[in-house]
Amino acid sequence: MHHLIEQLQACQDPDVGLLTELLAARGDDCELLRAAAHECMRQYVGEAVYFRGLVEVTNICSQNCYYCGIRKDATVVRYRLSEDEILLAARECMRLGFGSMVLQSGEISSDAYVDFICRVVARIKSETRSDVLTDGLGITLSIGVLSRAQYQRLFDAGAHRYLLRIETSNEKLFRTLHPEEQSLAGRYEAIHDLQSVGFQTGTGVMIGVPGQSMHMMAADILTFRRLDIDMVGMGPYLPSQNTPMAGVPILSADERYQLGLNMIALTRLVCQDINIASTTALEGLHPSGRLEGLRYGANVAMPNLSPVEYRPNYRLYDDKPTTQSAQDAVAAIEQIGRKVALNTLGDPRHYYARRQRHT
Ligand code: 5AD
């Protein structure tokens, strides 16, 4: 394992075979991988953990992804937060010292919804200015595939980061996870649009979905690099009873968990100066999953700031943790010896490097 890690560190252009072998690390070998990823993180982005307060704006969704618990056809009570409810969460975000927030929702491509988000973004920017954040909170959007014109309007309103997961870089696997009207090419095009509008752009995949091989996951990491992505958020697949994929056999929880951590470590080693989030899905498989993600090279935490009464309805998968308070998340991170970076935006270094390369 030692030898393989050194090989990865030495090469400019890692190949998919090497990454596939490294992904298979188990037992003591995982610690070697973890330590290498941690060192890489320290070197390229530092040891600070950046916080984003996550607000789940609405679980209304126009898409029918086969794995997702809030898909259009799922039976779930639908809600949409009001402008004021979101602003309340933004003020809480500020009070906690989290420099950025993430607005996430189902995919709704109407101009009326984009108008609503633009209004909310503009209000957050103007109502959360302070001595430490003179331009207000940083805002990341995660609201799906939209048109370039709509992305431009959201950017102009003041959002500056956008997350759009590709879910997998394997065309065939993508097809088994999504209905006809969606395409991997469409996601790539959207990511390109986001980058050209000027967003700090993130993507991610699910780990351990039925039909996914380690070779495919290794290819996902190379795809993050090829796309010149600034941020990655990814986590293990967790079944949802509310979906057509509910009964399909999957890898054991332990397998998906370790693969999730190894994916974070290898993404750090390959993409180096990007931001990587440690996601809720890891916690779905292990009580300290999100902390472990940070130990494996992630540097972003996204505590949930959605109003508690709506959280049970934003169930992407079964057993989604909904309880930990934001304060507890900060305390737990400090306990594992990581610096907590408060009152700062925490932009990904890769974004600035990318911009320089393109000017
Ligand atoms: N298991 C894990 N992740 C899921 N997501 C949706 N459904 C599931 C699931 N069953 C993830 C997808 C999506 C993000 C918002 O949540 O990757 O992009």
C-alpha cells in the first residue's frame, strides 16, 4: 500500500488502475491512506474546517431520480420555506459564526422559483453584512440543472458557489439511476455553464450504488480533475423505501462506509487544493462518520440549519440523521484537534488557481 500511495504522489497524471487498487484499501492500509490524505490537505489547503449552514429550502422536485427519497413520485409531505424562514436561518448562521450558507432544494426550473431564490439571495447578502463579512454571508446554491441564463441571474443576485452532483461519471450507470429526460452530458454542460458564469463550482457522486464498480469510482475521481472542479461533496448511497431502488441488493454498510472514506482521501490526493465536504450520508452509516470524513481529508462541514419541524420531510434516504445541533458539530470538530474557521468565507483555493490559469 505504501508503495502504491507513493506512486500516486509521484505521478502527474494518475491512471484509473492505480486509483482502483488504492480504493480497495482495507484494515491497516486505510490508516496509511488517511495519513497521506491528511498531509496533502495540510499542505494544500491547511487544517482549518470551514462551515456552511445548510438550509433545505424545499423538498418539491420535478425530477424522478430512482434513488432519491424526495423524487417527484415519492409520497412525502411537501413544503417550501418562506423568505422570512430562510432569513431567520441566515441570521442564525451569522450568530454561530459560519461564514457561508448552502441553499439546497429539489429541482424546480421555473423562472418563478429562480426569482424567489434571487430575492432570498439578495436579502441574505444585504441583511448579513458585518465587520467581519463586509459583503455578507457567502452563498452556495444546490438547486439542480437550470439554464445558463438562470445561473447568470442567480450569480448576479449574489450567489457565488454552486454544487451540482453528476452522481456518477459512468454513462451506463447514470442511465440506470435516472429517467430518460436526464443525461450525464446535460450535467457536464451545466457544470461548464456554471464555471463560465463565474461560480465556484462543485460536484460529487454517490458511492456504493447498485451496479457501480470500484473502477467506476476511480474514474469519478479523474473526472473531478478533468472538469477542473473547485469543490466536491459526495457520500455513500443509502437506500430509501420511498423509491423504486428500495429492495435492490447493495454492498454492506461497512463496505460503503470505508469506500466513502477512501474516496475522500483519494480525491484529496488527486485534486489537492479543492474544498471537500464531509457529508451527512457518511453519518447515516456511522455515528462519527462526518468526523471521520474530516480525518480522511475533507475540510468543509455543513451543519443543518433548516427549521427542525421541516427536517423529517427532507428525507433523501432512510435513517437520515436530523438531530445534531450546529454547536455540537463545532465542539466535536474541535475535539478531534481541528481548527474551526469561523467568520470567514472559506473559498476553495482551487478556484483562484483556476482563474489565474484562464487569464
Ligand atoms: N443515498 C445517498 N445520497 C442520495 N442523494 C439522493 N438520494 C440519495 C440516497 N438515496 C444525494 C444525491 C443528490 C444529493 C442532494 O443527495 O447525490 O445529488
